[in-house]
Amino acid sequence: MKKLPRKKLSWRTVTVPIGQPPASRRLAAAGAPAALLALFLSAMLLPATGVAQGDNPFKKEPARKKEPDRKTATPRLQPAPRPTPKAELQPTPPPTRSLVNLVGIEMVPIRLGRNLLYFGKYEVTQEQWRAVMGSNPSFYKGDDLPVNKVSLDDIAAFLRELNQLERASRLIYRLPKSDEWEAAALGDGLFNLDAQSWYIRNSGSRLQPVGRKQPNSFGLFDMSGNVWEWCADGLVRGGAYDSPPERCGPRSGYRESPQGRDSNIGFRVVASSPGP
């Protein structure tokens, strides 16, 4: 057999990227053209990376912000609104002149906060009670003495009749609330027990006619002493003719039974507009 002459093999150096598949190395060793080698590499890389032709497979995408888990994300707390402080009753000087109703009860206007109230200048007298109710339940009797021995129910009946008589005046008569009473009794804060009050040391242990002592700064008489005064919430305020000095004044008071009737308990009225 005739032996064919051996051909001298020439080797070409081809640079292969690190991590290239083994088949590409065989192509490079066999002297495959560079274009064929590049095509082979593209075919091998595309399925593994999913990179489209012409894209740079080594280009890093910008990091995406992680979306918060809506189920576990903590809601942002809003600051709670501050509670509005309750407006204190600040009495101011009377804006208008006093008035006298049909049964002779003189009323002094006093502004407490935003509310204009008409306060009885004196405690309701026995003469005024009789003009409305036709009777006099008092223990100590006298036309100019405060009506006494009246319960909350008795006063409610009196107010119903009084409002009926005064329906043309467009004012509603009632008992003062305890805080209204105290604000009116305090006035400008100046208080002189002996000058303004009938109490155990100067009353002779008996009820006195209304209006004989000095009024307070709002022109209200006997806001302390003479008789305890009923308030709408069941408190009696101010002290009485038989009270010791420590229980007589604008801040004194206690809770009485609604059915309580005593010779040292009376009342005064307030009136206000019914509103729009």
C-alpha cells in the first residue's frame, strides 16, 4: 500500500472566554473560522441566559426598590388631635339693663362664656311665689322673705306656671346649673362675708328679708347666706342664715334630696332666650 505523505498541521491560537463550553474549545483547536466560533458561542449562551441578540449579557440591571408587603406593612400613624379644652364660664359685666317680669322678679343680665343669662337679682320671695302658685309653703313667713320649704318638684311646678305667664317675653325661666350659679356668685372674685351675707353670727338665727346686705360685683344680692339656693343638678349652694362662716360663700354647697324641704332652703331663677 502506497503511503500518503503526512501534511504538516498548523495551529492557530484562539482566545476563548473563561467558562466557555467544551465544544467551543474543540472548534477552536480544529482551526474553525472566528465567525463560526462566535455563532456557536451565541447559540450556546442564549438559551441559558435568555438575553436577546444584540444585548450585553454582562450588563447589570439597576436594583429595584422592594415593594412593601401590604399584609405586613405597618401603617403610618397620624398624631391624634388634641382635645379641645372645655371653655370655662367667665362672667363679664352686664351688657344691658335689668328687666322686671310680670310677677315682679327683677333679672340682671350676665354673660357667661358665649351665653347671655338673666339672673334673679334676689332670691324668689314669698310674695312672688304666691302670685304664681296662689299659696305659700314657707315656715318663716313674710312677703319680702325668701320662699322656703320648697323641693325640686315644687320649684318645677312653679317654673311651669311662670313660663306660661311669661310666654310673650320670649324668655325661658329655669333653675341655674351649679357651675352657672358659682360663676355668677364669684363675680370679680371679691367677697366680704359680713358685708354680703346673713349667717349664724349676724342673722339672729332667723331668716332675713332679701336685699338688705351688699350685692356682689354683678349686682346680685344674698348669693351667700340667708337661704341655701337650689340648683338644677340637685345641689344647694351658698349657705344660709344658720350656717357657720366656713360653710357660707360662693364655693360652698352640698347635695340635697330632690324631695328635701327645709326652712333654710330657697332658690332664685335664671332666664335665657330659647334660641333660633
